[in-house]
Amino acid sequence: MIKYILKRFLGMIPTMFAIITIGFFLIRLAPGGPFDQEKKVPEQVMRNIEAKYNLDKPLYQQYLMYMGSVLRGDLGPSYKYTDNDVNFYISNSLPNSMLLGSISLLVAIILGVLVGISSAINQNSWIDYTGMSIAVIGISVPTFVVGPVLMYFLALKWQLLPTSGWISSSNGLKTLIMPVITLSFPYFATIARLSRASVLEVLRSSYIRTAYAKGLRSSVVIFKHVLKGAMLPIVSYLGPAFAGIITGSIVIETIFRVPGLGKFFVQSALNRDYTLIMGVLIVYSLILIIMNFVVDVVYAFLDPRISYR
């Protein structure tokens, strides 16, 4: 098992190396540059700016210098936000994205499991049809549609919530409600459907029929026997879901003006801010790879046969 974990851990290094290398060259080879402006800058001024950021050097030298900085933990200066470097902006915005993603995933798990269990216990009833219909909507309708619809009704028409902002503003926790609902909706839907299918499968097992035959109460059978077996697929789903809900908040953060990492990703792409794009790309990739590593290790503990593959 230790050999398997070590092997999976070391496998993260070439993956990150490949992501940084491909990302670096794709971004640099794309048309346009960070200092291209409508008003033409004098040639000498442009040369001085490029020399300041080492953009006048050959591409391979820029790559080697950037990789050296990354290995030292320095993601470089931002070309557009000159007050601070990329490390500063990421360290200040990533906690906001993590907070929004964590709350959204918690809401998705609680509501998804409850709806899934209720639907399975009341199979083919109105409770089942209602819960699964909402789940289908959550899977089918993209978040960039759900967000503006919530904003129109809850903020603009009924004026119950602020249209956008963050908890540090005067509106406080109210600003979290719409982003959390929007971000958690598709994950709630997936968890609800997984929970329903798992609970139904366990309910048809022979040991559950035996438990009922012993005269145990239905609540005892559900909470003591059914949930334990039915939650395994949900636990397996949580690793990729956590990575996805953090990295998938770019649209939500843009719609609701959340000061998270997604805002910098969009703005840096529009500004052609090479170092900031790469910094955000590295952070998102690292979160995904680490969560996949955690899932692989958990899988290996649940099923030891996996460690021998």
C-alpha cells in the first residue's frame, strides 16, 4: 500500500510539469500581448517594458526562468496589477473561492442525501417524482442560467437579496445565498440521484430483508444498516466534486462579483497577463491533482485490489 501511495504521489510531479509547460507555451504563442494597446507606444518605451519583464529574451529562456521561479515558489509579477505580485493576489483571493466552494459542497451533500433517501424510501410516489425532477433540472440547466434567473427574481424583482458582493460588505452573509444556491445546484442533483440509486440497491439486499424480518423498526434499519452501505458511492464522489466545485466557480464569481480566484482568471485572460494566467492555472491544476490523489488513496483503502494494478 505504501508503495502504491508513493507511486501515485510521485506521479503528480510529471503531471504538473506537463501542465505548466503546455500552458506556458500555449499562452505565449497565442496572438496578442500584455502590452498591446490601441494607442501605439513609442518603440523605445516598448523595448524597455519588455526588457523589464524579460519578454525580449528567446522563448526557451523565458520558460527556463519561469520554471526556476515556480520551483522557488515565486509566480512572478503581474503585468497589469503592478502594486503586488501574483502570489499576493492568489493568496488573497483563493480563501474566498475555498469558502464559497466548501459551503456550496456542504449544502449539496446535506440536501442531496436527504432528497435521495426520501426518494428511495418513497419510490414512485410524488416525493420521489418531485425530488428527481428537481435533480434533473439541476443537471440539465447550466449555472450561468440559474445565477441570472435567481438574481432577477430574488434581487431585482422581489428585492430580498443584494444583487452581488461579498460577506465583507454591509450586506454580510446575505451575499452568500445566491452564489451558494447556484454553485451547489448541479452537485446537489448528482448526489441526490446517486443517493437514491444506492439506497434502492441496498434496500433490495438480503441482509436488509433479514433486518426487517427480525422486527427492527424501519428508522433503525435505514439509519443503522442502509445508510452505511449506501454512502460509499457518495464518499467516492466527494473528492472530484470538491475539486470541481472550487475550480468551477469562475462563472459564479463573475456573475455575483465574488472576489475569488475566478475573477483574476477571467481578467488575466482578457488582459493577456501571462504570469497571472499561469499562476491561476497552476493553483487550479494543483487542487485537481491533489484531490484525485486523495481519491485514489481512499479507493485503495476501500478496495486493496486497486493497489496491485
